[in-house]
Amino acid sequence: MNLLEEYIPDYSGHIAKLKYSVEKETLEIVFFDRPEEFNIVLKLVFYGVKELREAEFERPEDNCIELAIGLDSVIGGYCLHTDQREIHFQANRVESFSVDR
């Protein structure tokens, strides 16, 4: 099941920032609204993150903006697919926040 439609239905999926904190057990993903405007509008925060595994694809160019292709609920956790990498992790819960401009 692709959760991007649920969590970011009105946005393009372009990622402004992706930050994993081992100490806080969080994974934060900040999204832009549209590639034409690049306004930061939404943040997803996963809590209780454990067993994060990441596989990178080809190394992107320096000015390349990462694009989320899918966020799937899989047995035992989540899988975030982007055009640059795939991240598997477990989390207790997820929250979505609007970011004030």
C-alpha cells in the first residue's frame, strides 16, 4: 500500500530534507510543494525508528532534488522508495505536520 497518497496527497513528493536521528529514534522527511515553486510545506516524522537500512542507487548530481516515488507499509515496517535510494525501517508511529511559510 503506497502511503504517499495518504500523507502528501497535494504535493509533488520532492524532498527538501531527510534526517535520521539514532539518538531520538526519528526519521524526518520534509517536502516541497511543487518543483516550480520549491516552498517547504510538509514534514513527516516517524517515531520509534529502528533497524534502518539504506541502499543507494547511482550517486546523484550535486544540484539534483530527491523525489519520493513510494512509501509502502510492509510487514514489520516501512519502505521509502526515492529516485536515489531505498530505505527500510521500523517505526511505532508517524505524524504529518504542515510547515508554516
